[in-house]
Amino acid sequence: MININNKKQLEVLIFTLIAIITLGVGYAGITAINLVINGDATTSVND
């Protein structure tokens, strides 16, 4: 278990956890969007 010795360490830990959770929710929200690309793509070899 993590030993929290003072109030400052507790504040940093709570802030870090909130930041990680916020980033996780944001990433999940962005990746839930379906990307649709219309068009043609061609490739060729350069001699």
C-alpha cells in the first residue's frame, strides 16, 4: 500500500488519478467516432 506522509503528496496523487481518468474518458470518446473516408487510392513503384 502507498504510504501518504503529508497533505502535498496526497494532493499530487489525487490530481494524477483524476488526470489519468480524464484522459482515459477523452480517449474513449474520441475512438468511439467512426471515421469514413471516401475516394480512390493508387500506388505505384518508382523505377
